[in-house]
Amino acid sequence: MHVVKYVFQQHGDERGMLVALEECKDIPFEIKRVYYLYDTKKEVRRGFHAHRSLEQILICIHGSCRVLLDNGAEKKTVSLEKPYEGLYIANDIWREMYDFSPDAVLLVLASDFYREEDYIRDYETFKREMGKGRENYDGD
Ligand code: TYD
């Protein structure tokens, strides 16, 4: 599954900590959009979609949350709880974010602008599209 946990360089001194992220260097794509989730209510699960081409890096810059990742063939869960860790998620991966701590702020760096047509929001459609991808791949 094409997901990678990054550990960003921390610049710390007696004043505190700082993390700097540059596109195409620390982040493996051009950053076209930044958004963040906060005040997420207890027991809420968000996401429930995959992207046809978008790549993202998720950083829980405060608090913690968990992410379920699913490429149609396997599933895995990743915890985000450090402001210097980033979770890279390639396209074609179903994701659900959950277990948000009350103070969680989840920052998302995205490789493209918001385009609803890039979303696959129905899990059965996702499974079908992933299945087709694998059949094509096996046939090559
Ligand atoms: P939504 O897609 O439901 O968030 P998630 O899938 O991560 O739980 O987005 C919530 C609302 O915000 C929805 O009305 C679309 C809007 N939105 C934007 O306008 N721009 C964006 O970049 C994102 C991610 C969402």
C-alpha cells in the first residue's frame, strides 16, 4: 500500500520547536492546497473517500487521531500523534479518520485544488475501480 510515515526534521532550541516543510523537498509534491480539521466531535469518523489522482500528507499538528487506510486489497491503521510526523497517502486509497482527541488539529497538505470529481465517495465504486485497476495490471 502506497502510504509512508514521514518524520520531519525538527529545529529545536531553548525557545522551543519548529518544523519547516518545503514542497518537492520535504513534501513529495507541489502543495496546491492546505486545509485543517479541528473541533472534531467525539466518536466522529470523517473521510470515507478515496481520490482518483490527489496525493496528500496528513499531519496531526496538535492532539492525536487515527487513520484507516484501505487499498481495496489490504487495510492498515496509522496513529498520528506527533507534530513532526506526516502521513503520505497516495491516490486510490480509501481513508477514514477517527479517534480524534478533543484538542486535535489535523493539517492536510494536498497536491491539487478541491475538485469533487476527483473523489470516490462510494465504497463499492472504490472496490470496483480498484478491481479493474488490478485486472488491467495483471493483463500487462
Ligand atoms: P468533506 O469532504 O466532507 O470532508 P472529509 O471528507 O475530509 O470528512 O468536506 C467538508 C466540507 O468542506 C464539504 O462541504 C466540502 C468542503 N471542502 C472544501 O470546500 N474544500 C476543501 O478543500 C475540502 C477538503 C472540503
